[in-house]
Amino acid sequence: MRIAVTGSIATDHLMTFPGRFSDQLVADQLHTVSLSFLVDKLDVRRGGVGANISFGMGQLGTRPILVGAAGSDFDEYRAWLERHGVDTASVRISETLHTARFVCTTDADHNQIGSFYTGAMSEARLIELKTVADRVGGLDLVLIGADDPEGMLRHTEECRARNVPFAADFSQQIARMNGEEIRILLDGATYLFSNEYEKGLIESKTGWTDAEILGKVGHRVTTLGSRGVRIERAGEDPIEVGCAQEERKADPTGVGDAFRAGFLSGLAWGVSLERAAQVGCMLATLVIETVGTQEYQLRRAHFMERFAQAYGDEPAAEVKKHLV
């Protein structure tokens, strides 16, 4: 099963300031702020929802096709993804813009000052999925993740026009989209991904009820935080899967992307929806135990041992056949 993952590609530059921002601010001079903070720590991490999901799928051996836009500074990131099983040949490289970047400084009180540079991400709208499909011999599913909004709309319309199944996953972009855009992006999706809060926001912005949305998509997949995930289909009982017990909580960033990576890998293997959701929840647990979205290691024996503890020996045996 050939799955293309469209979505943002970005790097995070995370700095730590040992003092407090509030100590540097003069109340009657806020209209003319000019400050520079001497930081004592810098972490550069790979990120972007498209890249995060693809990395997880690559770890599970399903060789996803990453579709997105990056800058000429992408070479090292590309090599990292390729080493971890991701097909990056369909990433567009901008001739003028850098890869999208989030720059953030956190002070001793955990206050943050950050900026997000969209950069090359804005060129995702120029990517044609037909070119991707022709290169790999066709596409069985396209995940349309958070990216340049115009790019998301174009990819959705192209999937409909070419009868390619697609999964709608608005994620961070849902806040800036209006009801009409969301209606366009989800109508006819084989899968609709969201968390619980986004689920309510989708219904509020579109004006559609939960039942109406279920009538417009094949499956509604809602992540429930520590309670796991719920999968709904019109006219059928929902499937609910709990989370595997985490050993520690280090960083929640990228947990949703990891779930999607595991779930999509399960679909690629041809296992049941319940089993795919279990794989997604297990991978998400590995990510929450690690600082960074692509810093975890998937050790097969360890993964399967914990999977069996969480979901039983029979489901584990079924998954193990695919996790080579």
C-alpha cells in the first residue's frame, strides 16, 4: 500500500534563558521594546507534521512518501529521513526560501517568546500529486496534514478529481480556517483525524452535527489524550482503544503525529482498524517518553513486549508478522 503524507517540514530552534522576561521589561517603555537575551542552551530539533508522521511510518517499515516543500538547507534533514525509511524524492526544494522554522526562547518561569517562519512551506501549493503518483506507480491513500492552507485545498481537490482516497488532518491549521474551507477539506475523506477539542471546533465552524459529518466521511478518528482513541463509522458501533502505560512523561509534542504514523502503518499492513489504532497508541507512548518528535528509537523486541502487555498476546502476534 503506497501512502503519501503531505504536510509541513520544519526545524525547531529552542533556547533557554536562565532569567525572567518580566525582569527585563519596563512598564512605561513597552511601546519601544528593544531586548536581546543571552541564552545558555540551544536545541535544534527536526519537526513538521508531515515529516514527523513519515518518520514514524519509516520506523515501522512502511516506506511513506513525504510530500511537502523545504529549502536548500534541507540536505541534512533529508539524509536523516532517508536513513529512517522515508521516501523524500517528492519534496519540493525552494530556490529562494529556507525550510520553515520555529524559533522559541523559554525563561525560568516557562514563559515563551517565539516566532514561526513559514518559508518554503508556502510553496506546497505548487506540488501536483499526479507527478508523485506517476513516480511511484500510483497512490492508495494520501494523508493531507497541516501545511500551507492553499496547498491543503489543492491536494484535497486533486484527490477527489483523481479518485484517490484521502485522509483529512487539519491539526494546527484548523484555527485559521473558516467553515467553508473545513467543509471542503473533509467532505468525502476516507478518514478524518482530530483530537477531542478539534472535533468540537470542526462541528462549530462547519455548522454540521457529528452525525452529519459521519455521513460525509468514511471513518472519524478522534484521539482522546490519555484515554486513547475512538473510531466511528456511520451506522456502526464505535471502536475504542486505550493507551499503553507510559514509563514516564517527558514531552507531549508530536504524540498525535506518532499515533497517525502507527495507524497509517497498520492500514498499510492490512490489519483491522482496532489493531491499527493499537499500533498508533503504542507508538504515541514511545514519543511521550522522549523529548523531541523524532528522537525516539523503535526497538522491535521492546516494542512488541510492551504491545503484548498493553493489548494481549494474540494482537501482538498479528502485529509482529508485519514488524520486521
